[in-house]
Amino acid sequence: MTVNGIQNYQYLSKKFYSNEIIYKIIEKKMVDSHDLTDFLTNTEVKDLNLLATFLRNRTGSKFVTYSRKVFINLINLCKDSCSYCTYKKEPTSMEAVMLSPSQAIAIAKLGEKARCTEALIVTGERPEVKYKEAKRWLTSLGHRNLSELLADLSEKILSQTGMLPHTNAGSLTKKEMSMLKSSNASLGMMLESSSERLTHKGKAHEKAPSKNPKVRLKSLISAGELNFPITTGLLIGIDESFDEIVESLLLINNINKKFGHIQEVIMQNFLPKKGTLMEYAKSPSYPYFLRCITAARIILEDISLQVPPNLSPNLYSNYLDSGINDWGGISPITPDHVNPESPWPTIENVNMVTREKGFTLRARLPVYPKYIINSQISGKFVHNRLKDYIEPLIDKYGLVREEFINNEY
Ligand code: SF4
């Protein structure tokens, strides 16, 4: 336990002397979900910050990590329509993208030159189901569906660049995921929220059947059944209640307790975007967002916690005071195609603010160190085929490895 950790623990013990919940949280004992929700709702954020940082610091790690990535925007057509999204484009739009494999590989090669280790492949949700243009694009490339193309492209990127693919193509089925396991180090799929209420008329996910929490949770479970490391996350400020945030986090934690494959949770603050149905909706307030981040650190056991730095350019370093330990994927060469109006800070800037908070910034791979270094589980979570690519990357770039052996994240 760090000195800071001991001080926090003493302070917390004194302050919450009669509070059984905090004792149970610290000792990792079962807490009734209603009691926990009450505690997280009614405790002051500054005290939640102390508890969250205590829980983060007790891993003993002084590192805050990021993944150096290249963003491959493969196809931005999507069968769904979330009320906050500007990533999705219509086929007639000048901004519609349908890359050929050679274009995608060319982008990946730029990433390789820029010493990136993650090839993030992003698509809309099953575009071929809705758009004949997407179907034609796939047929012209010799594929019946997007999953086939993703498997083929991931394999090419892996073998031609040595970078590790990490695919985010929405709510994949177990069969679709299994096609990616030998070429992808991990997957990404935001849960967004466990609230079915948000699928009702006038709400953010009314026109996005794939954002029904039943569908998303099923995908998370399928990834677990395949022992496929996955990153998920919540979008905060889309008219969910705080109780629903807590419920979402508890569900994620329970799934991870069963399978151990949820490597990271992203807490993403909603930003209204021009031209969307939610253009005039408000972003979450700063105190509310901090409360949500601390709730995540307090609830999620053995799962890394990330907030994207580009969505809070002037104050992202403060999130380190709420218990996060990762900045997610940052690209030195490609934009955040999902949030193009929010450029990533430079890695130098992230390094500086991380250092100012007393931490050391370290690069990691798109699959978390615990799945690589722990020989008991690495065979289970990392496909044998990927191991030959992972080791050289760690050695070449001096990535986080041994420091995390005894740590939880
Ligand atoms: S599913 Fe994803 S890409 Fe499609 S509309 Fe929703 S946020 Fe946009």
C-alpha cells in the first residue's frame, strides 16, 4: 500500500467509522446493490475520489497507460441511428467511407511507421443489412458479410504490419467473434447503458435496436464464452439516471467475475453534436461525471478504467484524481473518426499532465498485460497465433509487462 494509500485509508476509516459499506468495498465483500447505490448517490464526490484513488493506488502501480494506435475507419455506414451519432453517414454523403483492403492496409502501414502497436478497425453496425451499397462493396471484395471481411483484413494487417488488430464493429454474435479470435488481440464494444428506457420513443437509442442492452450484454457474454478480451464502456449524459449507471457497472462487473475477459471500461462523457437529434441536449455536469467515474472504480473489480482525454481537453488530468488508470487509444497520426471535432492531445501533453499528477505514462498493447504475462491465463485469452506477434512488440517498444505482474489491472 502506498503512503498516500495508507493516509487515504486512515482518513476513510475515520470518516466512515460506522460505515459498513466502505469497509465491505475495501475488503471486497458483497454489498447490497441498493445500499451501494445509496452510498454512491449520497456520499460527497471528494470522499468518493479518495476511496476510488485508494482502490486504484493499492495495486501499487505508478503507471498510467495508453495504447498507441492507428484508427482505420473501414465503413461508416450503419443500420442503426443513435440520436447522438455523427459517425454514421448515408451512402450519398461525401463523407461516406468504404475502404478497400489495400487502402486499409496502407493506413495500417502508416501506423507501423509511426510505431503504433494497435490497429483499431471501426465500422458501423451491420451496414450490409440496410444498404445495398454496403452489400455491393462486400460482394466486390468477395465477401458475403462484414465479419468475413473483418477476419480477412485483420489477418492481413497482422501478417503484413505486425500490429495487433482490435476490432470495434458493434454487437457481434459469438460465431462472428470466433472468426476474429486468431487475428484480433481484443475487441471493443460499448454497452453505452443497461437502460432499456433509452430505447423508448424520443430517447437516445429509440432507432438503434443493437443498443438494446439485452443485445449488448449478450455480446459481452459471448466474448466471455470465447475467452476473448474485450473493452466496453458507458456513455454518460444521454438521459440515463445515476441508478442506471450503477446498474450498468454492476452488470459489467458480474459478467467479468464469471469470465474474467473484460479488460477495460471506458467512461465517456456525452458531447452534443451539430445536426443530431441531441444537438441541444446538455453534456453531463462535471460533478456528475466525476461521481460516475468514481462509481466505476469502486464497483469494477480487476478491470482497468479509462476516460478519453480528447473529450475533456482542458481538464482530463483531473480524472486521475477519481481513480482512472488509462487514457485508452491515442493516435499520433489518424483522427478520432467517431469524434473528429475532438482531436487527441499529443502524447507529449498526456505524458506531461500524467507526470504532474505523480504518475508515469507507459504504452501498452491493445490486450492488457495480465492476459499476456500470466502464463496460467495467457493461453486461454490470447490465441497462440498472436503470441509470435506480441512478444516482439513488447521487446521492441519496451511496453508495460513485468510491472503489472502483481497488479490487478
Ligand atoms: S450504432 Fe454506432 S455507428 Fe451506428 S448510429 Fe449508433 S453510435 Fe453511430
